[in-house]
Amino acid sequence: MVNTISEELIIEINSLAEEAIGESIVVGVDNKILEEGILDSPAIIKLIIFIEKKYKVTIEQDEMNIDSFSSINQIEKLIKSKIG
């Protein structure tokens, strides 16, 4: 079974959050990742590296902003815009 982009992001974000805070959390596609403190800055960098490797895209400096990474839905839109 192939996971959707949002499913893969949920898995990765849950893993990064667990690594950062030491406990498992449940993240939905509309959760505010930064505002809710789900991921901190180092975890966001790890997420960007994951996205670049997984989807073979480059996240430009000006795309690394609170709007593009506000939720899984927003991140998925960014990825889809890059992979066409």
C-alpha cells in the first residue's frame, strides 16, 4: 500500500515530535505545527531534509516560512507545487 504525502508527513512529524519531547503525540493535517509547539526549529530542519530527500525537491530559503510549514496541509501543497 502506498501512503499519501500527508500520511507520510504525519508519520515523520510524529516521529520528530516524539524524538524532541520524548512522548508520542497525534498530529492531524490541520494542526498548527509551529504555533502549537509540535516541532521546534531543529525538528523543522530535519523535516525539510526529509522532504528534500524523500521527494527529490529543494526547499528554497524563501519557502522556509511559517506559512509554508504551518500545517501538514500547507506542507503538502508546497511539495505538490514542486513535484508538479
